[in-house]
Amino acid sequence: MDAVPFQIESESVGENLRVIGVHGELDLGTAPEFEAALNSATTDPDSRVVVDMAGCGFVDSTGIALIINAWRKVEGTDDSSGRLVLCNVGEQVARLFEVTGLTGQIDIADDRDTAIGIAGN
């Protein structure tokens, strides 16, 4: 089975909401591209970001750390009123969030439209 080439898609949806689509494996080698997209989307503490993982079959600890850092950046302080929501999370990624105790901390939606609705509120 051939690996899916890593690719990031970034799309503005409305005002101050960005959807980042992740395709391929998110690991140490591909993390810099994902980090650049997250940094661009979270420049403002009021940023609203959806990370669509539909095309991502694998995430290692580097990818999880980037997601946590972005989440803390937009939701983690009293000065921030942003939102970070994941969607279309596969079984491996969902299990990783469960094991690390992040389920219930970071919003995870079943689909993109639901995630956009959550992030927009």
C-alpha cells in the first residue's frame, strides 16, 4: 500500500475562521508544513480554526504536540477567545487522543460542517 503524499490545504471560511485540511501521515518529517499552517491560522488569540483530518491516517507525537500548542494558543489563556476544533478524526488519531487524555479537552466533531459550527460560536 502506497503512502498518501503529505499535503496541507488551508481555506478561509467567513471572518476569522480557517479550515486546515491534512492529507497523508503527520509525523516528524511532515510536521513543519503543518506547523506553518497552524501558526498562520492562530496569529490572533481570537482565531477560530478547524483541523480536518479526513485525509490523515496517522499522527505521531509531534503532530499531537502541534495540535496541543495551537489549542493552547487560541483557547488556553484568559486573554484568548479563539477556538480549535478537529473533525473527521480516524480511529488511530481518536485512540491517541483517548490514551493521552485529550478527549474532552479539545473539541472533536464528526464532520466538517459541525466543526465549523462549533468553531464559529
